[in-house]
Amino acid sequence: MAKVLALLPGAPGVHILRDPSDVARSNIAMMWTGNVYFGADTWLKTERDGQDHGHHAADRTLAMRYEDLVSDPEGVLTQICAHVDLDFDPVVLGYGATTTYDPPDPSLAQQ
């Protein structure tokens, strides 16, 4: 995040928070880590980066919960677009053909 802040010192930020146990489970399911310890460690490192950005750019960082994003994508994405000074366009709700990942599943949040 320090590099991003140096390159874009006035840019708005969005910090998406997620339950660490869900992150660990997701990391294991995606085969990015082999166990809960390393899955949680990945979350901790990412969260530290996010907190660092928030600390240095608190006045322009919007904190959002992942669980809210997957349960109310239009509402949360509308807030994010407003925060980064963009008009909301429903196209952001689409999950295009440019990814091999499935869309986020709200039932997997808060397990």
C-alpha cells in the first residue's frame, strides 16, 4: 500500500473487511494455502496492508464489510462508486466472462 500511496497520494481507498475464519476457509478451498494457519496468516498480512492504508489515508478510505457486499451488492457498490466519485452503473453487478471464478456466494459468508 505504501507504493500505491506514493504513486497516487490523493486517491480514495476502499478497505474491504472480512471475517478471518472465512478468509482461511476460502484460501484453503481455492488451494492458495494448505491449512487454517497459513490461511489466517494470509488474511493477517492483507489486513495489515489495509490498516496501513487506512492509517495514512483515513480521510479518504471507505471501510466496507465483505459480508455486506455479497448480501447487498448493489447497495454497497453504489456507496463505493460514490466514494470514488463515479456514477453507479448496473454493469458493475455483472460477472463477465473474463474470469474463471464463480460469483461470490452469500451463503459462504459468516460460516
